[in-house]
Amino acid sequence: MADLIMVTKQGMVKRTDLREYSTHHRATEGVIGIRLRQGDKVAGSARVERASQTILVITNKGTALRFKAGEVPKMGRRTQGVIALKLRRGEEIVSVDAL
């Protein structure tokens, strides 16, 4: 089954089984996908089919980080994740992609 990788602007990453996101009809409130720190926002997400799939994150200062999806522990929807990248002052993640 596929997983969802979510990465925040402040460098947090998490992997959640897509089955944890139940299907809702339009015009509902949806479900919580990630717990965010104050001032943080989701930078992006990617669907991954295999733990061996590569994830690429890029910052506004040009730093790029590649890692395997399986390196990110699976967590529930209401968690904030783990640190993907230690950011410098003024740096934030701006792009996420599964390769």
C-alpha cells in the first residue's frame, strides 16, 4: 500500500500509510494530516509506493537533500514528524518530490 510523505517549511518530515486518510465527501472539514509547530506550514507532500523510493527536498537557499522514503519512520496522522534537514537562519523548504 502507498504512503504519504509530508514535509514542512521548518524541515519536519513524516510518512503515513494512506489508509489512515479516510475518504470524505466534498464540503467536509477533512482530517488532520500533520501536527504543525507554531508558525510552520506544509511545504509539500508526495505519494510513495515503495520504501526504496527517493524523496528530494529543496530549500529557498538552494540546499537539496535526497533520502529514501523508508528512512522516515511511519507515524500516525496527528504527529509532527522528525527533522529532515537542519536549516540555517532564513532558510525554509520550498519543494518536495518523490523520484
